[in-house]
Amino acid sequence: MKTLTKTIFILLLGILSVQAQNTISGTITENTVPLEYANVILYNQSSKEVVKGTISNKKGIYTFNSVKNGSYYLEVSMLGFKTKTSKAFTLTADKFFDFELQEEAESLNEVVVKSKRPVIRQTAEKLIVDLENSEMLNSNLQDVMKRVPGIIVSNNGISYAGQSNIRILINGKTTDYMDMNTLLRDMPADNIAKVEMIEQPGAEFDAAGSGPILNIILKKNVKLGTHGTIVGWVGEDEGVEYGTSASIGSYINKLNWQASAGYSSPTWREDLFIKRTVEDATYDQATIEPYNPQSLRASASLDYYITDEHSIGVGVRNITTDSDRNSKSSNIITTANTTDYLLSQNSFNRDQTVFNVNPYYEYKTETQKLTADFNFVDYTNDNINTISSLEGSTVPYTNQRYLQDGEYQIKTYKIDYSKQFTEDFKLSLGSKYADVDTDSDLMSFSEDTNGEFVFDEDASNRFLVEENIFAVYSKLNITSGDWSFSGGLRFEDSNTKGTSSTTNESRERKISKLFPSASVSKKLNENLSANVAYSYRISRPSYSTLNSFVTYYDPLSSDVGNENLKPSFTNNYQFNLTFDGQPFFTIAYNGTKDAMFQYISQNTETAEISRTTINLTEKENWNFRLFGPLSFIKGVDGFTGFIVNYNKLKSAPDNLNLDKWSLIWFTQASYELPWEINAEISGNYGTGALDGGMDVDWFAGLDLSLGKTFLDDRLKVNFGLNKILNRGFVGKINYNNLNADVESNESRRNVQLRVSYSFGSRYGKQKNRENSSKEEQNRIDDNN
């Protein structure tokens, strides 16, 4: 494998070439006075994508070197001045463009509408929510998700267009082994540059997953000098919650570094109510589960620019989470003649640590890019939970204790190369090798008559998994007039071996398969474009679901693994219409063979309900989406939309046959109140849906945020009112021998005050950089 990777690396280096280049330069002034640190962006005229960025020097001069022939336009902006955009031009030789900026007039004592929303763009392959220069009033990744059109955030996780099997990546790297609740609530929004929602992943992405991919792109330091931010927040949910963080970065000569650290202690509560009938008895269960995890995170990155084309760097991240909580469950068991109480408490102690290191090398010119990197993830997850009977319980129960220790290590070697042969033709190819080792150790104990917990070997298991995945891919992007095509082919060869040290049994699974993807787009007129896309995907069983042993949450609820699970394969089809680069109308369909489904069954003899993952006989999803901006309403900036969704789930051997149509409305709006107070509101309403196997009734959510800046925008104060309306999921489970009314809900309110202060130098400001060198400015040229 090392030889193959080395060979690919050498071949890629061998095909690098140099094309004729040009220079674009000019001056930026105000009333003939040179303006220093004005932002100048060079755009590709046909794709509207950023080619390069730079800033003006003390003499107001800007320069773009080594620009290939093509069609472009320039955009010049600076705080306090009106933005100017040049006319489109064709570059075949050196060009000179001078700009005269005008101050932006301020309007006082009236409501002035300003666009504070992030830029939302729909391309043929993904929806991009660009947060880089936005003033959005959010505090964490979960808040950011609410701003992605069509994403519904609830206590059951996140869903989109009737699909909850969403995969989250960070900078294209897996988060599969992290706790999603902690990730969503703890990752600060200040670190996020943009969110890419990829419904039809191209060949460059892993084929894993059947639903959309959310790729979180973190900010990269592009500010000259030394600068930083200090943040503190306090709130109230299921008790007082608080957190703080600090970040600092420096960009001097060829060295660029940044570091951050933070601590958070959020609070919330999850409620679960289940009412069901077992023969002649009614079981009325209520489970109240408060959360108060404490998370400590630290990260750092270092980039060294060897030359204008070559750079190396490394990123390191560590997140530690400690969660102690007591979940209380009550079961009122009623028959015609008796009423019994089964009262229990589950005490959790959960410690998680995620360590990640990612060194890389990059070669980059105007037409070529080669990246080679290594990514190492070490994830430990240690749990102790004790289920014990509470006073007042009339049903006898033997107290249980479970020690669940898990360790996961992922080593990934990756190389990617792309070359823009012409403005209309691009080739990408690459290779990836992943080595995964997991160790899940479940130890069960039962309390004896002396109050001691005794090890139960029969109910314990240590489950080891080794998995290797090798992949190669190639991809073409071709444009011809109003038509554009993107198509790729990915080959993946995976070997998985699971071993139970308790039963001494091993199972192996080998999958070698081709995964095609394609997208065709046509510009119908100046504003409207159409796109048709297809992708083929695989979902592999998670390692925890393959462990066939039982994990109890309360005396009557448990999870059971399924070592016979098969991987599932999904065909995704999609048709998009976009208007001015914004999402407008979509029709999508996906059909999955052997889809994995969390199946709940009921034992009529013991009244226990257990959840296990099974393979469905049939799974289909249709969705129709209509999206539009709110700019036609005076004083409002934002979007709204509707999703009509149809889900069908069927498993012949398990007496499961569910299908349902649903309608979801969502909106997000921002506006400016008097005294320059920015306001944002987001909400959603659904007529009902299939959430797993639960037939959900109507649901709704509503959040509000207010924000204001002080001290020349260095000090920002945000006030959030979340879960103003949060009905949660209320519905029924009705299949096989289980008929239950279910309500899954969260705590009903969240109030949060957030204050941040930025210090040090600023990108684009006319101060604090009197000694800036030309070399530092060139670094911005190449890495903006």
C-alpha cells in the first residue's frame, strides 16, 4: 500500500506544468489619498468563484501575480467605504485598474436594513452557507445548523427532507466516532467559515452514508499581524449554564499560526413518555433525563509557506467531555385489579476524549493543486452506569451496573490532485487508505444480597473490530457554453473483521465496489439554471451495532446489537432549479437496498422493549422542495421554504410496513431594529412525519436572537431566546406486537447572553501595520 501511494505521488508530481501568466495591478484612493489595506478580490467571470484575494499597501497599490489567461472581474471593498466592482475583462496580457472609493454615508435615527445573513449559494454539487464575513447571532454549531435552509434541529438530532441519516464532516474529515450532541452544542460558531450541504457527493468524497453530507469548513487565519478574540457566555436552561473561550493568531513573514481553548458547561433535559399495552396490563412510563456535560477543548495549527507554491503545516485538536447525570424512570403498571410501580434510576458517568492530529503538504498554483495529508484520530469513551430501584417501587428488581469502555483509533492517508487544463476542463484524482481499530469492552455486574456488585460473565463481552478501506477516484469537470458536466468514479475495497473475545467468534466482511456519481447542469436564461444529479452510496454498520450483547437503560428498555447486519446501498437521484445561484426548486428520490433501521420490539412475557438495528426489505424517500428569499418584504432579509416529503419503510419478516406524506415549512429572517440592534428569527412547522418507526404528529420550533456591536465592532453582545416554541415529537409506534403512544421532548426554554471582544490587528484596516512587508502581503495573495 505504501508503495502504491508513493507511486501515485511521484506520478502526480511528474505531470505538473506551468502556463503563461499575467499581472493585474493598480491603485486604490479616496480623493487622491492612497488607501492602505483595502480588500481586492479577483473573480472568475463565468463561475463567479474567487480566484485570488489581496490587500493594498501603504501607497494604495495592489498586485495580482501569475494570473492565467481568462475572463475576470475585480471587487474592491473596505470598511466605511462603498464597494466597487469592475466590468468583466478578458486577460491576455498585463492589466492596470485604478479605483476611487467613496465613503459610505451613515443614516441616523431611522431603521436601516443591512444584510447580516451569510451568503447562500447553490452549485451543481452542493449548497454552501458562507459565514466568513457574516454577523450571524449564533453561539455553536447547532445554531448554525438552524440557518441551513431545510435543516430541522430537534432533541432527536438533525434532519433534512425527511432524512435523519446525515453525516457530519469537519474539513472533510470524519466525526463518526464523536458524540454528536456534544459536537453540535460545543463547537463554537466563531470557528466556522462555511457549511457545505452535499446531497450528491462526488467521487472525491467517501461513498459512506445514504443521506446528505454536512461538511463544516473551519476558519483559517488570513490576518496579518497578531490578533485574537475572548468570548464569555451565560444562560439558563435546565439550570445555569456558562462557558468561555479564547483564540489568538499571528501571521508574520512565512509563518502562520493560531491557537484556541474553551470550556463549556451547558444544561438541558430530555423527556420520554411511553404508554403501551402488554396483554391485559397498561404500562405508563416517564423518563426524565437531565444533562450537564463539562467540555474542555484546545486546538492549534501551524502553516509554513516554503515558497509561493509549496507549504506544509499541522493541526492538533483535543476535546475532553465529562458527563455525570441521573436519569429517573417511572413505570405505572395497571391492570383491572392492581396498580404497581416500577421506579428506577440510571446514574451515568461518561468520560470522552477525542485527540486529532493532521499534518499536510500542499503544492498550489493557479491551475494545479496537490495535497497529501495524514489524519490520526484517537477516541476514548469510558462509561459507568448503574440502574437501581428507587423507594416506592412495588416491583422487585435486581440492581445492575455496566462498565462500557471503548477505544477507537483511525489512521487515514490521503492524496488529492487537480489540474485546470483550460477554463472549461478540470481533472481531479486521488487515493485514500484508512485503518480503523476499535475495542469495545462491556462488563456487566449484578448486585447480590450483601449490596456488592458481582461480575456477570455471561452478560459481558469484549468486541474488537479491525477495518481497512482503500479507495481511488477520478473526476472530470467540463463546461461547454451553457452546459456543464461533473462526473466521477470511485473504487472502494474494504475488509472488516469483528471478533468477540467472550465467545471467541470472528466474522469477516469484504466489499469491493465501484461508486459512480454524475451531475449535468444547463443555464436556461440569465437567472435560471437546471441540474440533474446522481450518486451511488454505501452505509456500513457501525461497530457498536455489530456487538450482539444487551445494554440496559432502565429495567424495561434496552439496546441489542445485531452481528448479522449487512451494509446497505443507496441510489440517489435529484433535479434542481436555481435562481441567481440560489436554491429554488428541487425534486429528489432515493431508494435503499438493505437499509438499516432501529427496530423496537416488545416481549409480552417480560414486558421489556428492546431496540435493535435490522436491514429493511424496502426503503424509499421522495421529497419536493420550494425555496425563496424574503427580500421582497421591506426591511427583511432571509429565506423561507416548503418541503413535501414521502417516506416508505418495509420489512417483510418483521411485520413492518410504514409510509407517510408530510409537509414542513421553515424560515429564517434577519432585520435591523432602531439603535442598530440586529435581530434574527428562525422557525419551522411540520404537519407530521415518520421519525424512524414513530408516526409523528405536528411539530414546531421557534428561536430569536438579538445582537449589537460596540467599540468600533470590537465588542459584540448577543442575547438568544431559544426553544420559545418547541413541541418536540408526539406520535405513535404501531408495528409487530407493539402499540405505544410516545412523546419525546426537551426542556422548554433556553436563554443565553454572549459577549465577545476582539483585539489586535485587523485584516483590511488602515492601522497597526506600518511595518508590514511586501512578503507578508504576498502571503495573503496566495492564501486568501
